[in-house]
Amino acid sequence: MKNGFRNFEAKPHQSAPVSSVEAPDISGVWDLPNESPKGEHAWRLIVQQKGAEASAAILRVDGDTGTLRGTYSDGKFVLNHFDGARASILEIVPNANGSLAVALKGLHNPTKNFTAVKLNQAKAKGLPEPTNPDEHTRVKNPQEAFEFRFPDLHGNLVSNTDARFKDKVVIVNVTGSWCPNCHDEAPFLAELYRKYHAQGLEIVALDFEEPEQLKDPARLQAFIKKYGIEYTYLIAGEPKELQSKIPQAENLNSWPTTFFLGREGRVRAVHAGFAGVASGPYNAELRKEVTGKIEQLLSENVRASR
């Protein structure tokens, strides 16, 4: 070290050799019974495999872990993922009875151990099914207009009663720039806005940030720029204020959560979380369902929806 600077020597990365041992097949979708603080009874483990190499993701009601990748060696698969906010290691040991012993080690959480069973076998065994994200969060009174009133990044108050939202289909998205699954969802929302805005779609982000970000929203501004967000972005408060700032919702505890409002201003559907690209077919299914939902709401005329 000289004058406060440290010297390093960089060498080209060399991937670890793939094990020549024949790896057992663990590909597919598995049920992970688990009682979470959000009221879930099970998660999904989604595995893709090619020989000794495997990739996987755990899908919860609020979204997935991102793709964990690794190989089989010494009787177990060791997979990992790192993107800062959701760094984790997943160890999977195939059991003789066809189940999997799964250990998830997180950066900020203690190790969680599961016994995984193929999803198509879990129901026959009487195991709990993963939570349906379309049923996790509700509104207390679906007949009431969904209300919001928060400032934008310039301090201007924006309300659900503003003229820009009159007779429009509105997606209200609970989000935060600190939330990995919100990063997964943002490009999709930006895509939907560009495609359907001219047909009457509005999107409103209700953003919840830590106190330091509320004072200087540099990270949030970078988030908006990164994903090319053009829809309405409002500063709703801190994450701990979620329930008090959106009192019309019940069991609102997932980041993100998306409310779908018809042209009359009422909530017609709610979806908790976002299954990202790492969730494979669940991502494709979600994108298709959301797109269909928007097109259906847009097709309704104002008089018929009231």
C-alpha cells in the first residue's frame, strides 16, 4: 500500500471444473412446506438441470430469489446467487425416498431447512400448496373507489380524483427501489405503459423508501432512469407505514403488490409479488394473465363498469 492506495493483481476468471460424477435428476417444480410471517404454508422450488449443472429459484408469494446456479459434487448440489440484496446459497441433497433435503442460507437470515416434494405429488400427500398470489391481498370494500393522495418527486400532490385518471384503467403498484422483486417487475410495467397508455391505461407507483432515501432519493431516481419509467411515480412514505398509508387493503405485506382498477375507480383484482424471469414458466404465465386482465378492463366502457 502506498499513499493510501492498495495494489491488486487481476487474473482471468477460470470456472471450476464440472464434476464428472453422474448427477441425479432433480429438475422440475417442487413443493417446500414452510410457515412464513406472511401467512404462507409453502413455497415453490423450480429447478432446471443439465448433467451436473443446475439452476434454481425459490418462488414465494412476494417473488423469487433470483436464479441460483451451481453444480453437483460430493452428493449434493450447491447453488448460489448474488445481486446485493438477495445473496444466498442453496444446498440440495437428493433423498432415497425421492424427496430433497434443501438448505437455504441467506446473507441476512439464518439457514432455513426444507424437505421438498415434487409439486404434483404434494397434493396427494396432503401437503400445503403455495399461496395463490391473486388471493393473498384483498380490499376491505370492493365497492369503494381506491384512494391515494401522495406527492411526486417534485412535491406536487397527486390524487386518484385527478382528471388524468378519470374513466381510465389504473394499475396502482406498491413498490420500493430497495426491493429486488420490484426491480424484476419494473421493466414489465414500463412495457405495459408504453403499449396500452394510448388506449386508456395509467400506472401509479406508490413508492416506500427508507428515511435516508426520502431525504435524498438518488437511488430512486436511478431506479426510474434505469427502467425507463414514464408513468406516475409518487412518494408514499417508509416501508413500515405501508398499512397506515393504504388502509383500504387487507393482508398487504408483499413487495411489490399490484392493484388493478377498472374505469370506475374500484379495485377489480390484486396480485401479490412478482414472479421474475428466474421463475421460468410462472413468469410467462403471470405476464400473460396481467396482459389479459388489462385488455379486459380496457375493453369495458365506462357506463357498463359503474
